[in-house]
Amino acid sequence: MADEKNYQCHHCLAVMEKQGKTSCSSAPGTIKAPAVCPGKEEQLVQDCFERYTDETEEGRLARVAARVEGMCYQNNADDTSVHPRWTRVEDTIALAKLMDYHTVGIATCLGLIQETGQLAEILEAQGFEVVSVCCKAGGVDKMGLGIDEQDKVRPGHFEAACNPIAQAEFLNRSQTDMNIIVGLCVGHDMLFNKHSAAPVTTLVVKDRVTGHNPVSVLYGQNFYYKRLKLQPLKID
């Protein structure tokens, strides 16, 4: 194998388009794996998989997630198609119930507080205790980060800084069983994940232009967003 760390799974798109499957999603020996396939590192794959088969929290979560994945589709003996039946919200509820979680935390963006309210009502109706913490909790002046005035969304006006570590610590203090991210900024979501004691899933990914549907850029990149392949993104 060339560079064993230079994994290129995205190059299997051509195989998927031609055969409908890839090496990793087929029975062993059915489709030849490319040279850059991480699956060729069989020992690493097996060592990691064994962590799902014990009685640890990781093992239990992996098994429950596998069950929920199957429950998300209608039973279908046809190997060529699938019929989804659940939304991401329903997936999340099912996993939380099967894991016997009781207290669910929500780390929300202030701009999505209405959606968080709707989510909280649904979760409470499903029997969960809900704890939510907004990104601006505490209202600390953003200038304390050492940024320049022109870096604000509205220069010349007070802006509270997002505080994802505090969001995580508040939810840790509440002893949540799992946490849900609703629209945290890029980077702030990373910090929240890093400091959350409970496992984290993301329900809403913030995208201010596409109505929080970032994958729409990938659907339309051959026309509307082709520029992202042709020229550097200006960030000044």
C-alpha cells in the first residue's frame, strides 16, 4: 500500500456508481478494495470492532445504534433499495429510550431557541427530563476574547460571546445522560464535544444561508457552488 495513512474513501464514488456498492459494504471478496482502502489494515479494524462487543458503555451504545439503524427502515428483502421511515428526531428518541437515558441535555444556539423549545416539548412528551443551555449563557462580552471591534457581527454594539465550554460544564453539572447539539457555530461545537461528559449527538448543523442544511451546497456545487472548487474562499 502506498501511504497507509493517506486514506481516500471518497475515491470509491466511481465504484459505487458503477456497481452500487463498495468493497467495505459487500460480502468479503466480492469487490476488490482500492490501494488506499483503510479496510486493508485488518488488525486495526478488528481491534476497534472488538470494543463494540464487550459490556462497556461503548459496546452497548454501538449495539443500540446498530439496532436503531435497522429500525429506521421498513423491512425489505430487496437488496437493491431501502425504504426509510424515521426522521433524525425519531432516531434520537429511539436511541435514548433503548439506552435507558432519562435526562437529555440540549446545547443550543440562541438563534435556534424556538426550535429548541419545540424539541424540548417533544422529548418531554416522550418521557425525558430536558435540560437546555444557550450558547450566550452568562452574557460575557466578546471583546474579552481579544478580537478586534470589526470582527464583531455588529461592530460598535455589545455582543455576548458564545461559551460552549460553559454549556458543557452546566450540562455536566446537571448529570445529563446524553447531550444534543442544536446549531452551535463551527468550532464551538468542537469545544462542546471535547468538554461534554455525556455522549453527544448533533441534531441541527448551523448554516446561516441554507436554512441549516449544509449538504445543500454539495448537492448544488456543480452549478451554484462550483466556485468553491475553482477559487480560494476569501475570508478577509
